[in-house]
Amino acid sequence: MTILTEIEMAKAIKEEMTGWRRHLHAHPETAFEEFDTADFVAEKLESFGLDVHRGLATTGVVGVLENGPGGMIGLRADLDGLHIDEQTNLSWRSTNEGKMHACGHDGHTAMLLGAAKILAESRNFSGTLVFIFQPAEENEGGAGVMVDEGLFARFPVQQVYGLHNWPSLPAGHMAVGPGPMMAANETFEIRIAGHGAHAAMPHQGHDPVVAAAHVITALQTLTSRRTDPQQAAVVTVTQIHAGDTWNVIPDHADLKGTIRWFDPQVGEMLRSALADLCQSVARALCCSAELSWVHSYPATVNTPETAAICADVMAELIGEEKVDRNPVPSMGAEDFSFMLAQKPGSYAWLGTGRGADCPGLHNPCYDFNDEQLPLGTAYWVRLACTLLPSSQMPDGG
């Protein structure tokens, strides 16, 4: 199979893939509730002739394509949308109120389905391909659940690969590098307890709102004064909830937020220092603080050898000048990290940017760039054939 043939085969089903993608976009489902999405994916895989397995992490779908002796490689896409009200006027906009494919998982699913279709027809590889469609990437760690429920025991792949659309990268470009690609993420909740009082008589209580304000301010020192300036770290408070009227000091205030890091030692420092700081500041203002950790993703770290293979495949498809082999890691988090913690592999970015005004991921106006469906699909096909080469593969193919 020549490089051109792979691109042409992907372009030949672009209209079909676009239909799949827009159907999925119009019917988004969120974490562990992707029942219709899973049915759609399973039906397509079965129609391509793959063996389909269901039930991991409730709504996960795994398609297996065997073609002679050889290794076993996993290719992964995510299924879920987000709890966002879509603000586009597209004819394929979300029909599920309050839910939206604002991260492009509809495109990821369509591209991997396209690759499964092409590879099932061409059979230009030797070995076994495992197409993993996982639920609940957004905040709920569906990849970790699939692993915990025996994904790699049932499908013992030697390596596993992921691909994410990246609107800040120009369309037609791709990126993959050795080491960290996405940050580790931990979500925290802090309840600051005080003593309520009339707002006109604050001396009769202990104000948790004031304590919360001081805690938020003090947390900024964790990155500015506690973290080595050459290390990456983020501490962000994203929610504060307190009281329900204008003339009463409440009994408590709740804060929620996230910390991010690449180096595990930085993560340990942030966890410990955040706990000490919020309790100490609250105590100084006659309040108390209770901290709990809610969700946690490890960093997404590529194996250097597999990242080099991915970059070479990209260069063959689009030219070296359009491949970033050493991208700046993102402080965003990705639960594909749970799979990479178990197996060698790499996570790559597909440029989908349409220009300076292109909405970013998780934006209510975001829509996957359908023009990039063929490139993402061709990448999957070329990568699969590179990792599991067929003895009948033409020279230079």
C-alpha cells in the first residue's frame, strides 16, 4: 500500500465519515451514559466484519480485527461529550439539551471507525488490531475503569495509541513527542466551616466567606513561591459557593478546583502544601477547613521509541515540515494516561485549527473540523501497517 493510496482511501470515505461524525455530534451522551453512541459504534464495527466486545466500563466498545500471525496493537478513541449548552447554528447541532461534543470526541470516533473500515477491507497488516472506544474521558476516568475491569487482560496488546484533535495547531499539521504530552490532574474540594451570624453583626460569628477569600489568595503562592520556577504547575480555584441571601453570614463556604503537574514530586508537594495552607489560613481566621480529593489522572507520558515511530508516520503522510516532534506539553489532562501507565505507546495531536478565531476545545461554539477526517484516518491506517507490517507489503509502501 502506498502512502497516496492510504490518503485516497480515507478521502474516498470522507463523506461517509462526515455523516457518522455529524450524527454523533447531534446526539451527544456524557460519561457512562453513551448507550446510543456505543450501539452506533458496535453496529458499524460489526458491519465491517470485526469481532465486537461490549460491557467494559458500562458503555465501552472493543472491536478486534485479526489478520494472520503477528503482534497485537491497541488504537483508542473516546466516546463522550460534555455538559455544555451548544451555541452554534449548525444543522447538526446537539439535540440533547445541556450536552455537547465540545471536545471533538465525535471526530475521534469517526476517524477510528474509518480506519477500522479501511483496514478490514485492505487487510494490509499481519497481526491483531484492537480498536478501543472508551467512555467517560471527561473527568470520570473511563480509561482507568476499562483497565481496572480487565481491558488488557482480555486484549493483551503490546502497545496502545491515542489521537486527539488540536484546534490550536493549524489544520494539516500534527504533533507528537517523547515524554509528557498532557499533565496530571487532581480535583479538590475544600469546605471552610465558620459560625453564621447576622450580616450586620459580624463580630458574633466567624465568617467563612472572608476565610475562603484569603485561602484563594494564599493558594496562588503554591506556584509562585513553593514551586521551582523551572517546573510546570497549576493551582486553580474554579468554584466558590457560600450562603443563599444577602444579610446572613453563612456557616460554611465551599471551594472547588484543580492542580496540575508533570513531575510526580511537584504533585506530592502541591497536595501536601495545599492541605497545610488551607487549614492554617482558615484556623487563623477562627474557621476550620476540610479538604478532599475527588478525581485524579496521572500525566500522559509517551514512550520515546513509539513517539518516534508516530512522528515518522506523520512525516511520511504530510511532510517533515508539518510535524512537531517536540511540542510543548499541555497542562490539560487526559485519561488515556491510565492506558499508557500500563502499556508502551504514544498520544498524538491532529491539527484542526481554522485560524485565529477558531473556538477552542470545551467552547460552546466548537465543532470538529471535518476536513481533517481523512488525515486522521490515514494516520491510523499507516500507523497500524507500520507497527504490524504485512509480508506482502509493496516495497516503499
